[in-house]
Amino acid sequence: MLYRSKAPLRIGLAGGGTDVSPYSDEFGGVILNVTLSLYAHTSIELLEEPIIVIESIDKNEIQSFDLSTILPIDGKLDLVKGVYNRIQKDYPFTLRGFKISTKVDAPAGSGLGTSSTLVVSILGAFKEMLKFKLNEYEIAHYAYEIERIDLALAGGKQDQYAATFGGFNFMEFSSNNKVIVNPLRIRQDYINELENNLVLYFTSSTRESATIIKEQQKNVLDKNVKSIEAMHHLKDQAKRMKEALLMGKIDTIGEILDYGFQQKKEMASNISNDSIESIYQKVKKAGATGGKISGAGGGGFMIFYCPKNTKHKVIETLNTLGGTVKQYSFTEHGLTSWTISN
């Protein structure tokens, strides 16, 4: 038998960073994001041999282990092992050989929530195989606990919920890890126009988001007024973005993105750099009205809003800058899993 799952990656449109503790615990966070037709994929294949095989297809890494209820967390393929260890603890199942294979449609550290989305996808495949019952909120929180508590990886909460729920969501974060996901009912023509005008660009560089996030967390703990005020402004940005999408004020989105990008740079150092700023200014000169770096910042993907027909000139400009314009579409669905006989 083969047990498969996929979960979509996301772009944050507004409020990015306010989902990270301790800010979200003390002040409450708000984020608006949308999922893309780029996925984290997982397959579990049952084997006759009494071994556990873990394979990352995109990273070209593979490990094999004797049957065990605990796999070593050693810096190699730890997301898969962390999920397996936690499931064996909470939903112990009879040991037999299996191979778990993963693939992500974007590089790690590229700002689309790849790590958290992969955890959700791995959970989805095990849920399909073991038939344990968890709803969307429970899956997302379970993924959050595995990544942030069990594996002690720094980051926020939005990615797990985006990957699980899918679509356009306005998310609210508060103390005690409380999260409320509000799906947005946006007219299809507004969605079509946003999809047409929003350009997704990979800078061809990745970064370690944990360093930036840890600085952001420290700024809150140290009561850094400039950083905290910037996060307050990003929450306001998320509310403005929601209104623009629901009311069809699509061509204001570039300005809202630009406002958020300027605020985000006040949260921590290294969110932007000379290369990112150069790209941003050239794209604005070509006709984009605004944009942002995706995820924690420092590299990875950027998005740009290009009104009217300016995206063609913007893409021409981007094609000279050494990165890659990535084709995508918005998705309505989150985590999906299924079983096939082989």
C-alpha cells in the first residue's frame, strides 16, 4: 500500500511576524496569507524488510534504520524523524518496515513556509495510514508542537495553519497558543485580478530564518519600542489588506504591501539587504507599486504587485537580475491525503 499526502506552501500578504511568540502572546497577532500551487509531498510505502527508510527526494538524502519506536534527532532529515517519534509516542503502532519519501516544490529557507508545510504533509500521510482522527485545528497545532517544542526550531504559527486549511485566511493569534482561522470569501474576479498582477520571484538565495526570528523575539523581550511599534503597524496592515480583498480595492494592494515591507524591516536586522533593496527599487521603477520579501526575510522569494499590464515589464526586469520568476496559482484546499494499492 501507498499512503500519500500533499500540503500547499503559502505566501504571507500582510501581518508577517506577528504570529511569533512572545509578541503574539502579549499583544495578539494577525496575519493574512494565501496558499499556492506549490506543495510539500509525502509518501509512505510499506516494505517487506524490517527496516525504516527515510528519503528526501529534493535534497537527495536517504537514511535507513533498524525498526525502532524512536529515531535519532541528529540534524539529518529531522522533520520526518520528529513526526515519527511523536506519533509513536501518542499513537503507537505495530512496527513493520516502511519507506517514507518527501519532496518540496521550493527550497528550504525560501520564505514560503517549507519546513512547517512539510511537517503537516508528513502528518497527513501518517494520519492516512493509521486512520487517527484529528481535525484541521488539531493537525495544525500538532505540527506546531512537533516543530517548535519537540524539535525546538524557532518560528511562528501561521505556516502550519495555512498548510492545513488552505485558501485565503485571516488568522488571529493570542496567548496560550490560541489561533482562530477566518477563511475569506473573496469574489472570484478579485482573486483572478490579484493572481494576474502578483509576481512571485525567487532571488536564488536562501537563508536561515531562525537567526532573524530569534532577534525579533529578543527585541520584544527587551521592549525594543521601534520593533514592537513596527509589529503593531503590521497588524493594521493585515486589516487593510483584508478590506482591500473583500471590497475589491485590488490596485491598493501594492501600496499596502510596500507599507508592510517598510515596517517589517524595523522588526529585526538582516530582514532586507543591499541585494534585496536593489531588486525592489528596479522593480518599482519598472511599474510595480509595492512588494515584500516572503517569510522571515533575508533572501528566498519576493512578491510584487504590478497593476494594469505592468507585470510584463516587471518580469523582463526580473529576468535580468539572476533569479527566477515562478509560475503559480492560488489554491482553495489545504492538506490532502489518499491511499492507493500497489
